[in-house]
Amino acid sequence: MKKLKFQQQFNLNYSLNCGQTFNWTNQDDCWYGVIKNDVYCLKQDDNVIYIDSTDSDCINTMKKYFRYQDNYELIISCISLDPFIQTAIQNFSGLRLIRQDPWECTLSYLCASNTNISNIRKMLDNLSKKFGNRLTFHDKQFFTIPSPSTLSNAYLSDLIKCKVGYRAKYIKRSAVFIDQNSYIFDELKIMNLINARKKLSDSCEMFGVGPKIADCILLFSHDMLDSFPIDTRILQTIKQYYRYLLDPEMYKIQNDKSTLTSYQYEYLSKIMIDYFGPYAGYAQEFLYCQYGLSDKFTR
DNA sequence: GGTTGACCTGG
DNA sequence: CAGGTCAAC
């Protein structure tokens, strides 16, 4: 059992359970999860997390994963720009962005289109059980996220057995591409957000990755903290609380079709990033969580 | 270039 | 209807 003490605010439950990552489970008063080829068991007490793991270097892994070096106070003060987000920040104080492995993140969000969080969890779980490696820890079974190489060799029919539906062909094709071109993730890291998003979403090789999923990949696994993914929740939030930021021309976004055209997406993204600044991605995560709260009361 | 409908699956 | 994207107008 090792300890990691955070100097600034940190909340493990919010960070693991806010819809950024989908392969952590809470069992026996402990968060269990797999990163690459290791199992981690995490508990929080005040600003300390207690780590039990198969990874001998787990402290450093956790520091990276939970963005230990981010200046949390500074980031929060930069995005605390209006009463609405201030409320969200208070409600989810200690929520942090997570730095995921690029492929694990890509696979997760390939599963995420037009479905809900519990279903994303199930799809990833099915894929890991069928194609991942089995690990045993604390007398429990865990499975690694399957590699691009494994999934590139998978039959479409076996992917479909994992209940991923029409996403099977996205997963297969993207796995084939990443298996042979894994350097693309390094190329993306030195690009700016606009170009990186374009490269990911325009590439027909990254089949199934549009602008929204591209933004998630860039925010959660490429350190692009200005990325501001716009999903249905965020779109509703913008309509309700940030409409005043939009050009009058763009008011037509009010028509209640839930999906955005790529043009509308890029426009809204620019507006929100201009507003929230270089840490817009943190703002997005607070707004996403806040919507989860208010949704239950207003609908 | 901007719209529209189909799409696996589960609650 | 849910953390969207693709293919056809």
C-alpha cells in the first residue's frame, strides 16, 4: 500500500465517475481499474490516495494519470467566469481531468457515439473480456483494454458479439490504422487543437471519429486542455446559460435537433474556447457534471 | 458547403 | 432517447 498526497484539491470519486473514463469499478470500498497492463486499487482519505497495485511504479503512474502537476487552484480561478460555472465548480470541487492512454481513450470514445454511459461501460467490458489479457489481483479477475494489434486481427462478427453494434466496423478500421501508424498520436501532440481535430475527424482511416470524439481524445489523452467537446449535454447547457455569447445569426441553433453540423460544431467550439480560455476543457467537465445534477430535476 | 435520415443496443 | 458519425442528397 502506497500513499500519494495531493497539495491541491482532489476528489477521486468525481474524477473517476464523471464520464471521462469508463473502466473503473467501485468494489469493497475501493476503486479498481486497469491501466495498460496493471491493476490499481485506490482509496481516498482527505487529500491522500492510498494505492495498492501490481505496478511497482504506481505512484508515478498515478501522478501522471491524475494530472498531479496541474496547478488546480490557478486553473479553477481561470475558468470561474460566471455564476453558473461557479456553482458547478463548488458542487464538484476536486474534480480533475484524467490523462489517459491515447489508444484506450480512442477505443472508449469510439464506443461512445449515440449511447449512454452504462452502455459504454458494458461495451468496453465485453471487449476487454473477449480480447484483453486476464489479470488477477485481490482474488478478483481483471482484463486489459485490447491492443490495436489484437483488435485489427479480430473478426467483425466477434466484435459484434461484444454488443458494440454498428461501431464494430469503426473499431476494426481504426485499430488497423493505429496498429500500423501509432506515431500519429505523437504527431497530434505537437499540433494545435484546430489542426489536430481536423486531422483526426477528417481522416477516413479513423473511421467513426468525428469532431466531438476527436475533441475527447485530444482533451483526455493529448494534454490539449483547451479542447471543449460539445455533446448533447453541453449543447443544452450552452443554449440555456451561454446563449448570450453567440452571434444573433447563430440563434437558429435553437431548433431542437440534438446533433450539430460540423460547421455549427466548429463555431460553438471556438466561441466557448474564446470564453473559457486555455483551460476550457476543465470548464467543460464541470458543466458536464452539473448537467447530470440539474437534468434530474428539470426534466 | 450544409442538411437529412439511418444506425446497434438497452433502459 | 442516450457523451455522434457516415453516406446520400
